[in-house]
Amino acid sequence: MQAKQDNTAARYASYQAKMRKIADVRNAMAVLEWDQETYLPEKGADIRGQQMATLTGLAHEWFADASLGELLKALSADQGLADPQRKNITRTLEDYDKNKKYTPEFVQELSVTTSGCYHAWMKARKENAYGVFEPMLRKMVSLKRQEAEMLGYTGHPYDALLDDFEKGTSVRMLDGIFGDVKKELKVFLDEISRAPQPGDEVLHGHVDKEGQWTFGLELLRRMGFDFSAGRQDISEHPFTTSFNSRDVRLTTRINADDFADMVWSCIHEGGHGLYEQGLPIEQYGLPLGEAASLAIHESQSRLWENNVGRGLAYWQYFYPELQRRFPEQFAGTGLDQFYRAVNKVQPSLIRTEADELTYHFHVMIRYELEKKLISGELDTRDLREAWNEMYLKYLDVRVPDDKSGVLQDVHWSHGSFGYFPTYSLGSFYAAQFFHTAKTAMVDLETNIASGELSGLLGWLRENIHRHGKSYDARELCERVTGEPLSFRYFMDYLKGKYQAIYG
């Protein structure tokens, strides 16, 4: 018996060593990606693409190695594993089988194309010209169609890419969810649009950039972000990346004439960062050391950004501090007026600046366009026109230029087709999680109003963060809330909040 246990322990230790070696390469690549979006000199772009392609190929080669597959199969049949170990093996074997479907040539071509596509997107944004980006995007879409065929699907080809970002997600499922958005959310939005609108001029006066930066850091500290295990920088498009739970990088952007852009970028990315810092370091390189899913990740950022950061209780504590730091801008505006301003509902051009109602129409538009690009119904040469038409149809907004239109998001330059729907799913999970947290902690709103956020963070750490990928999104939701994901919680949250704001 002891010999059998020793054999199990030795094989599992070998598995850990292999996976952590692969994680080291992937995280070295992630450092290069982070640098590419923050500090990389323009002339370094070409070689950086080569460096990232080399590391991508190496990680793929190691993860596709036959000896790893044999080890995983042997461990999956081993009855001596503890439950957490078994979950790691099950998740890794699923990823291994999927990874085997990719050829090394395809992986490296996709990496090179992604680097070229990103720099073409950056150049196109500077020139405000979609035509600069379109040739590289065309190549990217072609590769993603190939990828869908490699992975396989039973319904729509887009299902293969959706499942890669959010396990179990399909066109059929999302068509149902966005059907609710078109029906229930659209009716509520129309009601709000007929009500008197609050002014938001207070958010658009000139606010010193350095002062904004300092205030954003303070908000992150009060949320519980550990700056000894992370940092924040500036990027074109705010994002979070993590090399392990003790090295988490956030980025934000600052507009001197739009205070809201920096504040809610910081809070949003801070939510992502807290999740990453809450993952168990002892599971580094293994599934249980990773987030449950992208939608669950987004639920953490949306919970902090909207359910907390746009709530009245939050600003009952932080607004006096904001007035003290920026008296010229905010001293003459009362809390109620400020609260109504930050929750103003108005169709807009930019997804990342959208209010929490119209935001989901931005996501739905991207979902519909991606679906058509991958199926071949839409050509990249016609994407700009299709984008502009859908913005007019769903949000009654006319797109004035490419930078604020089809070029506004970085995701397609990264090849992240299938990612956007996780944003809406994340908001719906967030509403359900926050409802459960308030039920479990009856004094939660009172604590938030006194600047005490550690109780909420502790609840999230205990119920979500520490589990890593022990459960998929659907399992985790049922474990935490007692029921599957329900759009009802999101609508109940909106109605309770916005009926009070809009009378």
C-alpha cells in the first residue's frame, strides 16, 4: 500500500513540475505582452512578435508532449489522488486533449499574426482609419475560422470559440440571453429615456491628471488591492494581467476632461486584480490556481465597479474625500447630484464608458458581428458599415469616426473572438452574487457606507476566489447562490436602483 501511495505521489509531483515549467514560459510571455501594451518602444515591435511566437511555440510543444499525455492518463486512473489533485488532473486532461488539436505551425502563425494585428490596430487608431487594420484583421478572422474547424463543433462554428473562453457557452444559449436583453432591458431603457435626465457636467470638467492618478491608487488600496503583490500603469486600453497571485498588473487610462474614465477603470480592473491575488499560490501553474472562467472573472470586476462603485453607500464615504482633493471641481455639487450623475443612463459610442444598462447592447452588437464574421456571413471589408448600422439600430447613435467606432476595442487584434459575451454574463453573475452577499451580510451596505470593504472582500475570497477552477461557472454559481444563473437578479437590481434615481 505504501509503495502505491509513493508511486502516486511521485507521479503527481512529476505532473506539477511539468505544469509549472509550462506556466513559467507562459507567464514570461505574459510579461512581454504586458510590456508591449505599456512601455515597448515602437521599433521593438517586430522582434517582440518573434520573441512571443518562440515562447508560444515552446509552451505549446511542452503541453502537447506525449509523455505529459501518458502521465495525465495514468493519473486520471489513479484512485489514490485526493479530491483537489483529481480536479487538477481532470481539468488539465481536458485542456491537453484540446491543445493536441492544434498544430505547432498554426500556433506560431497565430502568435505572429496576433502581434502584427495588434500593432496594425494601434497604427489604425492613431490614423483613425479602419482600412489600415482591415488586412491584418482579415488574416486573423481566417485563422479563427480555421481554429473553429480544428476544435470542432456541433452547432454553429462560433460555438468552438465561445467554448474556449467560457466552457459550455453556445450560440443557442447566448441568443436566448441576448433575447432577454432585447426584450426586458430594452423596455426598461425606453422607460428611463422618457424620464427627466440628470446632469453629468460635474464629471466632465478639467481634473488634474496626477491628482486623478493618486486618487485612483487610494481607491484600489481601500478595496484591498495589495501593492506589494501588484502595481498599476497606464495603457491605451485598461486591462489586468497576472503572472501569479503575488505579481498582478493593472492598467488604467486618464482623461483630464473625463474624471469618470479613470475612476471606474481603476475600480473595474481592481476587481479583476483582487480575484487574481485571491487565487491559491500553492496551486501555481495548475487549474486550481486559475480563475473559474472569464465570466466569473468579469463578475468580480463588475460587482466592484457597478454594484459597489456606483452605489450610493460607496460614495457616502468616498465623496467627501473626492471633494477635499478636488474642491474646484466637486465642492459645489451635492452627493445626491453626483450619485445621479455617475448613474446617468444614456446611449453612447464607447463600450468601456457606457452605463451599466446600455453596456449590454454594446456587447450584443459585438456578439452579433463576431458570429457573422466566423460563419462567413460578414466580410471584414464590410465590418465598419455593419458596425455603424447596428449602433444606429440598437442605440440610436451615429458613429462619427473609426477610432470611436469599429477600432475602439483591442480584442479583435488579440484574436479574442468569443470573449465579448463573457462581459454581459459577468454582470449577470455579479448581480446574483451581490444579492447573495447582502443576504449573508445584513450590514453590508452600512459597512460600505463607512468605508469598510474588507467584509465583502473576505466573502468573495471565501466563496469564489480560493476555489480557483475547482468548479466551472455554472457549478460555482449554484454552489454560491443556490441556483443557476438567472437574468432576473440583474433586472431586479436595475429596477431597485434606477426607479429610485429616475422616479
